Amino acid sequence: MTNIKRLTYALVGCSLLFLLAAGPAKAGICPAVGLASDCGVVLNVTSANGAGLATAFSVTNTGNGNPYDGVEDTLVGLTNSSGVTLNTITLTASIASDAFGFDSDGACTLGAPPPCGGATGYEGPNMTFSAVSFGATTESMTITLTGGLASGSSTWFSLEGTPNSLSGGLGAPEPASILLLGTGLAGLALRRFMA
């Protein structure tokens, strides 16, 4: 076997091991509510600044019986992988999704277990929603986590909109995706160079 083949196999093997170590979206974050057995969407915060404001996150659609009300409401898991305590996250969605147009059927209103609450009935434990604003094409909302969310921890909340209507994440892909893409490109470049 040539050195190039060995190097290519090593790069592919390392990429697969990293992806296996990264694992799937964390399960069991959200309570069972209505039709949902768990979260319909998981937001994984991958970066936050020194003040604990999320600066990058990924969005994973898990389904799990959402929308929990059978119409449009979704349970959302929030995991913190940033390495710092998370205090605030701002979400933006298409105005067409109406993700922040709360209409009194939040998870807390429909039977999510305590601690649950907040002014809208959509907040999860130890959080408040604020600064909801509607623009011409997008809407945004800020979530403040009372006491912060430690790195490696998770919590949940609910929003209007099916799992498919929520996307984005400040435009930042997951670190595993970046590593896999970089490793693949490096392997292709090396193989082409050595051929």
C-alpha cells in the first residue's frame, strides 16, 4: 500500500472517529407534552462571548411527535457546548413562521411539568422571553437564562411553528461539520497533489 493511500485512510478514519465522538443531538431534554415525546428541535450553542451571549449555534430537527399540539407548536431543547456559562441567546426566524407569535397554548399551559412558566406560558425553567420584535421579513426574540446555563447543561422551552419552520443559528456550522469538511478537502488536495 502506498503512503498516499495510508494517509488517505488515516484521514478518513480520524474524521469518522471524530464524528462518532461528537454524537447525535442530545435526547431527553424536553418533557413529554401533548403529542411530543421530546424536543422537536435542539439548539446547540457552540460559542458565546465573555458576557455569556450566544454567538453561534446549530439547529437540529428531531421531530419526536412535534408539533406537540398537532398544529404548530414545537418543544425546543437548548444545549450549551460553548465552554462558558450561557446567559442570553437571541433567536431570529422568518416572519412567515410566526415562531414568536404566542397564542396561549405554550407547553406550560398544556401540561409541561414544573418548573415551568413565564409570562407567555412558552418559557421553560428559569428563563424569560423579551425584546420580541417584528420586521418586514424576520422576527427576533431574546431569551434570558436566570442564573445562566452552565457549559455542558441543557434546558428547554416552546415556540410557535413546526420543527421545519425553525432554522438558522447565526450562520455557524457545527465544529464537527467544519472538521469533516476540512479533513476531506485536505485529503482530496493531497491525493491530487501526489497523483
